[in-house]
Amino acid sequence: MISLPNMFLKQAVARVSRTVPLQTVLIVPFMLQTFVTVGLVGYFSFRNRQEAINDLASQLRRELTNRIEGKLQTYTEIPHNINRLNASTFAQGKIVPSVVKGEFPLWQQIQIYPMVSDIYCGDRTGSLLGVRRSPADRSIELRSSNVTTDHKLYGYSLDRNGQGDQLVSQGNKPFDARLRPWFKAAVTAGEPVWSGIYADFASQLPTITASTPVYSTTDRSLLGVCATDVFLPNEMSRFLASLQIGKTGIAFILERSGQLVATSTGEAVISSGAVANRLSAVESRNPTVRATAAYLREHFSNLWQIQTAEQLDFDFDGRRQLIQVMPFKDTRGLDWLIVTVLPESDFMAKINQSIQTTILLCIAALLLSIVICILIARWITKPIVSVSQSAKALADGEWNQTVEIERSGDLGELARSFNQMAHQLQIAFAKMQSLNQTLAQSETRLQKILESVPVGITVLDATGRPYYANQKAIQLLGKGVLPSITPEQIVEVYQLYVAGTDRPYPTEQLMMIRALNGEQGRVDDIEIHQGNRIIPIESWGTPIFDESGNILYAIAAFQDITDRKQAEKLLAEYSQTLEQQVTERTLLLSQEIEERQRVESALRYSEEQRRLTMDLTHIGSWNWNILENTTEWNDNHARLLGLVSNEVESSYQVWRDRVHPEDVERVEQAVALALATHTDFEAEYRVLYPDGSVHWLVGRGRGIYNGAGQPVRMLGVILDVSEQRDAALRERKRAEAASILEERNRMAREIHDTLAQAFTGVLVHMGTVSQLVTIKPEAIQTHIDIVRELARNGLIEARRSVAALRPQLLEDGNLWTALEQFVATMQSSTEARLTYEVIGTPYTLPPDAENNLLRIGQEAFTNAVKYAHANEIRIELVYEPASCYLRIKDNGRGFEVSPTTISRGFGLSGMTERAEHIGALLSIESQLGQGTTVIVSVQRESAT
């Protein structure tokens, strides 16, 4: 129903339109629209600019506050990150305040962070170790207080490498870290904490301290406290001053108590003088800071009520001030407020100037539009009147009417359209006939296309009656189109059934029927029964709509899917077979898992047996991670080193400190050689117990290597062999006693064969001399020369025998050093050139074996000098992993080697007996005029 006001308005417009000229109708509304448009544009321009400025100011405040918050978060995290790193190092024993250990990492940290003034750690004894940045010249000092400094705080200058250079300061009062506020606060809180802001005693700069307690990783006992002093207020003030806050804006940070933390105005937050006092924001020298703080207290009544970011404004000194206040908290006790203040006048100057410009432009635009409206109205109405007159004539049947308007715009187009109208009316019927013929041809082409597609296509009208089917559809359905059937009769007429059953397919589920309801889809559960033949089909349905959305007809397409159904059946059978095989494989995997669990259980039992065996046999095991340089060992290992396992941690350095200083280098070389040659490591060495006793250990190990052949780990065991060595020493002394007895018997025979014969010859010749004194004096000189030669030879034999009786060579050393000393001694008593060389890495043989090898070498040397008259003798001692060789070669007269020769010579038979005694193999090679070579070899395992 049309309301009365609208009706009256329409009637008034109709009356006016009939009486008012067209030019007036065009000019007056156009002028009104222009006036209203210009006024609204000016008004909304002013409003939008003001809102844009307010939004810009709000966004700028948020961005400034967020930047300050981000910077504050970064600065407040630095000291706690330093403390966390130092606490971890402290707990690992790498920082020890009581002995000045670990200052280098502290020196590195304070160099990285210029805002940090002090980094230090105090332990539970009251000792302190730290570094401080001098406020005068920014140099770094080491600060220490412990027993060595009589618990007074000493300062040392640090060189470029972080090493203590010289003492630069010395406290005169006792210093106890446990009594300091930062130590007490961290211990009381049991977690990282902040101190209050205070004036640093050296630089008088506002400072804040972050401290954290350090606990043992084993029993959680307190080890000490690590702390870091930072010039946070000063750094934040510099940062705030660097921000561009409008033209005259400011920013400051204050505590909930109202005391300033930092400010962009450059004002000190702590007063200088004898007593350093914190500055309250309401007492600031800056009037804006002072007024803002007073407004916040008045607005919130209590600064503790500010829990979220707030944007406020207030009038100060005749100007509107825009405020953003946001809380800043952390989990360690900081609870501050970040405040930014922007004067509105920083933004409104441009707005006021823009408003004046906009008003002037609007007035000029209004006047110009009025003039243009009048001209345009005249320009428009003149051709329209001409067209109106011609239209009236055309309506009266005057078809030859034309309009002469020489324009190219809309009016010109209107005139041309009017001139063409009559001509178009004449040819309209001819065009309609041509279009009908084209439509008929299109229908013919469409029918040919539908007949050529390889699927059946049926078209149903809006009532559900089929009125078209192509040849493929007729072939599949067995019947053509029957226009007289209803939708309910389609299933019965065309014999449509649910796939795999004898149930007729539901009519409402047919895609052609569903398409008439606006659905579009696909089904493949339909079968067509044609006599004895069953055809599975897949069907699609698509509705066709007119421009109004009403269904005109539906198109149904379907195709024979017999081959696909057979393939799906084969796939289902294959899936069933595959499922059965998977089940069988799963059963086998379950059996394998049970077997693996049984093996793992056996391995765990074997590992427990191994550990029990090592505990019962007192064998210590160790595991050295070469890449990380960490060591693990069992309790037996610690006990064999004379340590209590729960009092010390397992490390390479702890083991090295226990090894006898004379054995450390030898054992480390053996380990390095084993890793380099991929062989097993074995060494005997001494360890020093805390009670001063010395124990002998045997260490064995094997390296583990990566794919590149680089060692990554070494596993091994140690065993205390002190008792075995004592037993071996007793056996060595017993063997040496037996050897001495045997040597005495040998020397008796030697003296009998050499010295006794020499002295007998002397006596015989002296008797002859006494007889010839009176009978034949001229023959006396010959006998005297013979006696002198016999005496000289006897003296040489006596010296050689005495040298052979010296067992001290092996008492003070080993086989290779004994042979070296023997050769050096013999060098002075013979004119022959002697050469001695040790080949391979020497190792110790049993005392009996070394003693007999030394005696064989001495005997071979004696034979070369005494009987072979050699002038060049070479002695070689060869150490191989499995055996040891002693080779004595000379260039003397030589002899024919035979069993008779060896058994007849007293020295050769003695060497044979000694070699057989220690299970060694003796070889003698000699020819007349070509020298002699004596080789004796003993297996390392058989010798032990």
C-alpha cells in the first residue's frame, strides 16, 4: 500500500512537471545536488581528516609503546641470560670463586654487552669472583675475594687476552658475598630475581642487579649465586631520547610507586650528592612529565589499578595531550609502566590549514557548477525539443521523418537512432524469419552430436516424461522413447533393478528424476535386465534451468560398466588375498618380535652377568667419548684409582692426576698409537693413592671408529696387578740368584779354560827360564816374551770375566738400557768398532728372559773379540708385537757350523743352554773368513 505522503509527493511532482519548463527542471535539481554534494564533501572531508589524525596519533602511540616494550624486554633478558649461562658453568665446576677459576668467560661476556657494568659469582663460603667495567676509562678489572686475599676484595687489571695483569685495588674491609643483598635475595626467592634501582657507588649511575641461585645438579644443594649489574635506566633513557615522538612528545618509564625509571627528557632519575635519592615523576623538572604523572594518579587513584594498555587524553597548558600507558611485567619481579605523551597540536596545525583550503575550494566549485549547469541545460534541451517534435510526427505515420542534429555525443546518437528506427521496423520481419531458419539448423546439428556420443542420453521434460533418446540409449534400454509413460512407470517399462538384487530400483533415486528436483550427481548401482542379459550401468543426471531459475528439462546420461565391475571384482579378490598375506606376515613379525624380545632379555641377563663378573673380579671399566672428551667409569675403576666413586666425577683429568708422573707420557703415547694404528691398547702403569702408596695397574682398551676411520670412542678395563708384580719381582730375584749360581759355575769353567791355562803356561816357561839361566842365557829373552804375552792375555780375560759378572746392568734398568751400557763399557776395552741399535717400540720381558738374553749377548760379544778377532761388531735388539730378536754380527774369522762345533765350544754350548732355558730359538750362521751372526728370538707370550 502506498502511503499518503508519497502519494501527495508524486501528485505534486506530476503537476509541476506538466507546467515547469524542461530547462528549469534540469537546472534547479542539478544546482541543489551540486550544493549538497559540495557541502557534504567538505563536511566529511573535515571529519575524515580529523578521524585520520586521531587514528594516526593512536597508532603512533601504540607503535612507540610497543617499540619501547620490545627494547625493554631485550635489555631485561640480557643479564638473566648471562646469569643462566654462568650458573650452568658454575654448577659444572668451571667457575670456582674460591680459587679464581673461570674468569675468562666472564671477561668475554662483559665485552659483548656494553650496558653491563659487573658480572660476578659468589659461593657458599663467601668467596667472590667477577669482572667490573671501570666507569672512568671503560677498562675491565678482575675482582676476587677468597682465602688467598684474606676475604678482602682485590682488583686486577686484565690484558687483551683476559688474563690477570697486575693488582690495581685492594679492599681494607672483609668482604662476604653471602651478606650482600643480591645474594640474600636470590637465595630467599630460590629463583632469578631483580634488585631495586640504586646508584652505583663508583659511577653514581642508576643501576639494577639481576641475580640467580646456583644449585648442585646432584643433590640440589646451594652452590652460590651469580649476578649481573646493568645500567638499565641510563640505557633506556638514551633509547627513549632517540625516538621521534611527534614534534614535542615525550616518553618515560616509572614504577608503580611513581618513581621514574627512565625518561626521554634527559633528566636524571637519581639525584647526585652525598645521598642518592630516587626521583618521583610528580617531582620532575619537566612540566609535561609532572602533569602527566599527576593526571594518571588522579584518573586511576592508584597506579596499581593499571593492568592493561590505556589510551587517555587531558588538557595541559591550554593544549590537549594524548597519552598511552601500558604495564610492563616479567616473571622475575619487574612491574613498571611505559608512558608516551603526544600533544594534539603536533597534528592539528595541518588540519586547520586544510579546513580553510577545503572551504574556499567548495565555494569556488559551487559557483562554477551553477554557471555550468545553466549552459548545459540550454545545450541539452534544444536537441531534445527537436527530437520530441519529430517523434510526434512519426507517431502520426510520417515514416520519412529525420532529425538533423550535428553532435557526436548521446544526443547525436539519439538522433541517429531515431533516423534508423523507421528503417529497422521495415526489416524486422525479414530478420525474424532468418533467425527461425538458423534455429532449425542448430537443432539438427545438436541431434547429430547426441547420436555420435558413446553413452546413452535421454531427455525428460519438466513433468518427467521422456521425449528424446539417442541410439546408444535405445540400445542399452532395449526400447525407444515412450512419451505416454509417467515417471512412476519408467522403472517397470525399462526393467531397472538395484545392482546384484531382484528389487526394482526406487523411482525417486533415479538420477533423471532427481535432476528434475534440481540435483546433479552420479550413481552406479543400477542394472538393466534384458531377457537373460544383465547390464550394469552408471548414470548421471543434470537439470537445465531457464533465466528465472525454473527447471525446463533434465538430461540423463548412462553407460555400460560391465568391464569395470569385473575389474572391481578381481580387485576385491586380490585385496582379500593380500589381506590374508598381510595377516600371515603380521603373525611372522609377531613371532620375530617375541624372538627379539627373548634375545634382548638374554642380552640384558648377559650384561648383568658381565657386570657381576667385573664386580667380583675387581675389574674397572671405562668409556671415553673422544669427540666430547667425556669419560664414564664404574665403581671398581674409581676404587682402583684410590677414589671414592660418589665423591668425584669421572673425567680424563681425574685419571691423569692419579697416574704416576713418570708414566703419564708413556701411557698417553700408547693410547695415541693404538688409535692411530687401529690396534688394541695395553699398558702397565703406576697410580698414586691419597695415602702415598703406589699401585701397579694394567690397562687395556679398544677404539671404536666412524665410517671415515676416525676414532669416536674407546672402551677398556683396568686391573690391579700389584700383587702379580710383587710375585714376579720375587721370582725375578730367585731367577737372578739361580743365574748368579750358574754364572759362577760358568766362570769357574771359564777361569779354568783361560786364566788357569795362562798361569800354567807362565809357570812352565818360568821353570824353563830358571833352567836356561846357567845353560843357555841367550834363549831366556824368548821365554820372557812368551811369559809377558801369556800374562797380558790372562789380564784381558780376567777383566772380561769380571765385566761379565756384573748383574747391576739389569738391576738399574731393562734389557735395552743394559745392552747399551754394556756396549759403552766394552768400547773402551777393545779396538773393534761397535754399533748398537734398538728397532721398534721397547717393552719389558720377564726378568729371567731379559737376564738370559743379556748373557747370550755378552757371550757372543766375548767370542767375537776373543776367538774371531773381529774389528767390527754390530748388535741389534728388535722389538716386534709378538716377539723379540737379539742379533750379534761380526766380521771375524768365522768357522764351520756343526753340532760337534757347538757342543765342543764352552761359550756356544752356554748360549744354547740359556736359550733353551727361556724357550727361545738360537740361530748361529758362520763361514770361514766371512764372520759370524748369532740370532736369538723369544716369543712375547711364551716369555711371560
